Amino acid sequence: MTPNTNATTPPSTLFSPSVRSLTMGLSLATALVAFEGLSVVAALPELGRELTVPETVRYLPLVMTAYLLASGIAIAASGPLADSFGPRRLYRTGLVVFALASLGCGLSPNLWALIPLRLVQGLAGGMLIATNGAAIGLGYPPRMRARAYALASTIWGVLGVGGPAIAGLMLTTLSWRWIFWINTPLALIALAIGWNTIPGPAAGAQKQTLDRVGILLLSLLAAAAVTGLSDFSWVSLLALVATAMLFIGFHRHSGRDREGKPPVLRRRHYAEMPFRGLALAAALAIGAGVGVENYLPLYLREARGTSVALAAWSVLFLTIGWTSAANTASRLYDRISEARVAQLGTATLPVSIAFATLAIWQGWSLGWLFAAYFLMGAGIGSTTNACLSLTQDAAIATEIGRATSAHQFLRNMALTYGTAALGTIVLAWNPVLGAADPHAVATAVATSDTATLLTRGYIVAHLVAMVVALAAVAAATSIVRYQGLQSARTPPPVRS
């Protein structure tokens, strides 16, 4: 049994002696997952040249989607385990598996060996994400949680700037395999730092069985949704129908909360207020903003004719905005409630997306487009930080891991689905980039303007993202209203 802090004197900063090792261990684990998410994309071309043949090149995207899907499922499954066994055990397990899987990925002789190892690596990465969230909730005082999440956002921001440069250096001087191999020694260092400093289970935690049926339903649901959003075809339509049926089945299953056998995601942690509003506001914000930003390099390279370097580094503006806003928002909560900050953050999104749409439509200079994406990132950063902090405030101590993982799972799935759906829209308007048949590509080149069609598709994707962002505003507003109702129902304190 581990108390919420490691010393009787509350820490004043994240690097106070009582929590310094905790902060360092969590930060290094976050850096590992962040680097993995930012560097493998850069290595895909070289990886594809070495591990694929013409018949298998179309399966190269599975290197990314396998990791994302496995990570999302692991985030959901790790919440109950963190509540039952404590974050410490999951932290140790996650780092060991991540180190071994990374070593194996670097040794892969072909694509069919790499993809299963990426699944394992994704499971470990998702476990670390969920574990870090639970450890922050149990290891720091409530007033410091927002700062801990802001530090995690800063790490993502720093690696957003440095990750492409590090990956590029490895690709030019070593090989793509080192992008995986570098994770192994770093994971072992994080393991040594956090071995005894990561919190154990909360007081009163009870051992619980793993919900295998729920995890299976959730896995099928996630895979069906990605399939349904990946293109426009009868197969995708059938996959979306299957997604709806699987969601109904999972929703019913999540309400069967028996003693000692709780579902992997409790229904109240995603379907009841305030958890529903918090998850929707954060997930919709991420799905809208990051979903369109993932195709910014493609638009710049193919439609604007920019250099490869500029296209690759264009993703920094949203990341820097996200990081800056997350740090700023974490210091405003003494004066402005988290719910109001989330509402203001989501309100920034449709405005910034509209600004970006106008810049693309009118062909304005890239400075205006990058400014719009910086504002987009600021809206996401302030929203997600506030929503995660409020989620942990609303959860009881023995369920803080489960509630946090449910929130993070929905955010992860929104990122995956937003990327898939908006990418389908972008490429559906462009027969050149969307065609798999070389003869179709040749015909499209002869009959169409690639830059015009890609620009048109990117504009439509932004319009769809704007609708999603407006839904995020509605979700954040529901949180403010909920808090107002709760305050009105609370009787005033009795004065002596």
C-alpha cells in the first residue's frame, strides 16, 4: 500500500526531493513512447525499401496501425490492472516488454516478422501510457497533477522538434533499425529509476479478474471501426455496420459490474457525466485537430511544392501550440476553473480550423497556415490537459487508474479514427494518390490536376473537422453546465 506522496512534507515542485525520481521515471517512459510515435513515420520509406517487395508494399501502413490499435486496447485493459496491482508493477512489466519488443523490431528480417512485434510494442506502449496516468494521480497531490501532465506535453513537444532530427541522423548515419534499438537501453534506464518510486496500489484496492470478454469486444470494435473509416467501399460499409453492433454489445457488457469481476471499461467512466463530457471534449478536439494536421506534409509537398524538409517540419506548429497551452493552462487553474479552460480551448478550434481552411482555399502564404495550426494546437493542449485533470478529480482513489485509462483510450481511438476518416476524405478526392492500381494512376495523371484535387480534398477534410470541433465545444459546455448544477445542489456550509 502506497500513500499518494512519498514524504510527509508535500512537494512544492515536480523536482522536489520527495518526487524527483518519480518525475524522472515517468518522464523517461513518456519520452520513449513519444519518440516511438514520432520517429517510426520518418523511417517508413527506408523500412519499406528493405523489408517489402511489390506484392507486400501495400501492407506497409500496418506497421503504424498495428501499433496504434494495440496501444489503444492496452490503455483500456491496463486501467483495471493499475487499480488492482498498482502502477508500479505495470510500469516494470511495460518497460521490460517494450525493451524486448524494440530489440526484436530492429532485428526483423521482413514485414511479416515486424508487424506482430509492432503489436507487442504497441501493447507495452499503451500499458506505459495508462500506467503514467495512474501514477500521476496517485503519486502527486491533486494541485500538482496538471503540472505533471503539462510536463508530459512538454516532452512530446520537445521530441516533436528533436524527434525528426534524431530519426534523420540515425537514418543517414546508421539505419532504420537503430530507431527501434535505441529504445532498449533507454527503457532499462527508466526501469532502474522508477523501480521503487512508482506508486503501488491505492489504499483499499482489491484484486480483480481481467475482463477477457470485454477486451475481445473492444478489440473487435476498434479494428472494425478503423476498417470502416479507411475507404469508401462495400467492405467499409459492412465494417461500420459491424462497428455499431459491436458497440451495442460492448455497451451492454460494460454495465454488468459484478463484485470482483468488473468490466474492462465501466459504463459510468465513459457514458455518465462528468466523464462523458470530459472524454468527448478531449477526444473530439484531438480527432479534429490532429486528424487534419497529419496530412499537412502531404498537402505542402504535393499541392504547394515545398521541399521535403519543410513538409516534414510543418507538424511542429501544432505541437508547439499544444505544449505551450498545456503549460500555460496548468498555471491558470487557481484563477479559472478547469471546465472554463476546456470550454475556451475547444472554442479556439473551430475558429482556427476555419482560418486554416480559408488560408488553403485562398492560397495564402504558409505563415498564415502555420499560425492557424499553432492556434489549433493551443486549443487542443488547453482542452486535453484540463479534461484529464478533471477526470482524475472526479474519480475515487481506488478507480483512478480505470477512469484515467478509459479517458485516454477514447482519446487514442479518436486520434486513430480521425486520422483514418479524414485521410479517406483527402485521398478520395484525388485518384492519383488514392489509387492502388498503377494503370489507374497513369490514367489519372493524364486527366487530372493532382494539386487542385488534393487541395479540394484537404479543404473538405477541414470542413468536416470544423463540424467535429463544434461538437467538442458542445461537450465542453456540458461540463460547465454540469458543474454549475452540482454547485447549486450543494448546500452552503454551516457557520458557527
